Amino acid sequence: MYSRVLYLPLSFVDNFFTLVRQAKGHMKRRISIQSRAVTMIELMITMIIVTSLMTATVFTMSSYLPKQRLLDSMETLEQVLNKAQFEATSRIQWTCLSVDAGAGTLDIILDVDSNHGAVGGCGNGGDLELFSTSFSSGIELAGSCSSVYDASEPIWFDTSGVPRVCNTATGVCSESSYQIILRNPDLPSSARSRELELSSSGLIQIITFGEQGFNTSAWAKSSKQTGSGECE
């Protein structure tokens, strides 16, 4: 019994493989188009996410930076007062802290001449400047309350570290307490101020925002404490 062999014309074989190659090429093109479409969608989603993150970051930083400048300035004030007090007790000589409200500078002066009760006694003659610094940009003393420190006179420390205010008319320097309130006008009204108290005993303390210190005649304005004594 003989087997039959099927012989196909060469043209038929060539056409068959041509069709196979065309089909493969068509499939590759479809896959390539689909891949590009997926890539474009992914790119658009990524751009939307990045834009959202950048917008959120800008919004957050615009409120964070002014607040941080205010807090940094409060820490600077506290450190300068502590340094002025320390220099007075360690050197056994009076010191004064001179604050320039317009320039935002703070200078610690050693009263070498011991003329703390005289006019211009802080920083004249042979007095020695020990330290100088400044508040952060835009930070200023609160101006809406008459009972808080306004930088019109220096803050004195005697050799025991007790803060004093000197009457240049009489030459007498008396123990005193101070309320110092700083503000940043770039912040909302209810959050733009912070308070520091310097008690007559020499205690220096930054008051927690929204609370009152030992001296309740004035305080930094907030949504938690309202009344005629609020300062900003």
C-alpha cells in the first residue's frame, strides 16, 4: 500500500508565509500603539499628581514660613535676655538690653561707667557692647497695647540678675517686670502675636500661645483669649 504525498505549489507556500509575516507585523503595531497610549495616560496621571503636590507644598510653606520667623524671633529674644542676665551676674556689673524697634536689632551693653541711672546711660562713654543680633525679617514689637514694652527705654539687669527700669529724671533704678509681645503682620490677626514675660524676680518665660502669663493686664491676641487686653 502506498502513501500519498501532498505537494503544494511554491507560490502557495510563499503566500502563506507572507500572510504570517504581515499578521505578525500588524500585531506588533497594535501592541506598540497600545503601549504608547498607556504611556501617555500614565504620564498625564503623574503630571496631575506632581502639580497637586506642588500646589499643596506652596500653600503650606506660605503659612509655615511667617509663623516660623515669629517663633524664631521669640527664641532669639529669650536667649538674648538670658545672656544679658548671665553677663550681669557673672561679671558682677550691670548690663542693659537696647532694642531698636525700627531696625529690629538687640544689643547687650556692659555698663562699664556704672551710670545706669543717667540719660543715655546704656551704651555711652566707655560702655562695652557684648553681643548684637536681630529679629527675623518682618518681625516687630506689638503696637496696639500701651502696657507692654515698646523699646523706648533699655532693659537693665543688676548684678543679681534682677530686671530694672531706670528713671533718668531721678537716677533711681527700680525692680520691674516686663511684657514683650512680638508680631508678624503676615499672619492672620488671631495668630500673629506671641508673648514673653520677664518677671521682677528674673524669671524669663515664653507664654504658651492662647494663654495668659502672670501679668494679665495684656496678652498676645488669639482666638482663645479675647478682651480689652489683647495685643497684636
